[in-house]
Amino acid sequence: MKNNLLFDFTVDKASKTVFVNREFDADLSLVWDAFTKQEILDQWWAPKPWMSKTKTMDFKVGGKRFYAMVSPEGQEHWSIEKYTSISPKSNFKMLNAFADKDENPELPGSDWDLNFSEQNRTTKVSIIIKNESLARMEQMIEMGFQGGFTMTLNYLEDLLATLSK
Amino acid sequence: MRRDIFQAIADPTRRAIITLIALQAMTPNAIADNFNTTRQSVSKHLRILTECELVKQEQQGREIYYSLEINKMKEIDRWLNQFRKIWETRFNQLDQVLSTIKKQKK
């Protein structure tokens, strides 16, 4: 696997917008499928040990994906993604909102704009996420990733830093 | 009411105040001299920043000096870093999924 693949993550606190850019060592149609087909999405969307469980997904304009992030203890945090625009293998846009298990959205949510492009057999994905408030981003972390996932990573990082001294 | 720390730094004047007092502790009058706005308006911004614990006050003689709570600012960066880590992990998982699919196709 190539190690020089781009990854950058920036946050504009003033406009409450997150920018994520990443390159993948795969062709465009495969990366597009990975973002738009539920059987592939569920394999990587949730950072382990969390699991992504898509209950329904209808990838078309006006369609939606209703899915849960499932904790190792089996706790489910539901979300709805509603597709507002699709240009195959180039761009899609969606509205994301947390929801309860009966598919009632918790507004406000966030606006997602995902761009895909290929160059020299590397596919670049650029994601722009506009949030109603940065407090919502905080909620996103608390809801989906409580249970010590990120804490564990932070502890591990500290531990490794200590051990390598 | 618990103030939203990110709301606090979403305001351009408050960000400018943070930048100013990051260099040295200042009195409200000295801070206000840097803005085309009323002393009252600067006081209001300072009150919000204080409520968010982004700045601290210190009495020196007759004057009150405001300075930046560096640790609180670091807290914001740590928090954003968690968000970054989620994406990093997610994409590393996707790398593996993509490489598995490519192998299956061959």
C-alpha cells in the first residue's frame, strides 16, 4: 500500500465547517461504490470496535440511508442521511441528522458535500461538512464514540510516547 | 446556563480579543482602544469569554487585567483532534476494504 497518500483535516470554527481530504489507492468507480453501496459502507464507516449497521438505503435523489453506529455493548445510535443531489462518480450531497430508532430525525443536522476525482489511478475524496453548530460536532463525538474509543487511542498514544523515550 | 465554547470563538471580535490578550494581559480600556466599538460592547465580549473560562481576570491595584486561559484553548484543539482521529481510523479501514476488493477482482 502506498504511504504517501494525502490526508488532511481542517476545521473552520468561524463557519462551523469541516474539510476532509483523502486519497485512496484504488480507481474512481471502486471508491465511489465504497461510499454509496451499503454492503461496502458498513465494512468501514464505523471506527472499530464500533459497527455500522444500515437498516435501509436507497441511493437516489430524495432517497435516504437509515443506519446505526453500534457500540461493542450493543448500544445503537441512529442517523438518517438524505440524498439531495447525485452526479455519478463525481459528487453527491446529503443532509445528515441524528435520529431515534423509529426514524424520527433530531434537527438541525449537517450538510455534506462529497467530491470524487481520479488522477494517475489514485482517487481523491474531498468532503465538506457544514454544521448548524460546532456543539453538534461535539455531540457527534459523544454519541457515536463514547465508551472510551478515542480515549483508548489517546492513552495508547501517550503510552507509546512514554515507552519510546 | 452553560455557554457554548465554540459559539464564543465563532465571533470575529472575540477572536480578535483572544489574539490580543494571548500576547499580554490587558485592561478592558486598553483592549477597547483596538476596536472601533464601544467600551460596553467590549465588556460584553469579555464577559462571555470569562463565562466560557477562555479568559481570566486579575486585579492589579485599581485595574483589572484580562489574560488568556491557555489550557482551555488547548482543550479545543484536543477535542478537534479526536474528530480528526475518527476520520483517520475510518479511512484506514476503507484502505483495507478497498485492497481486499481489488484482490478478489484479480
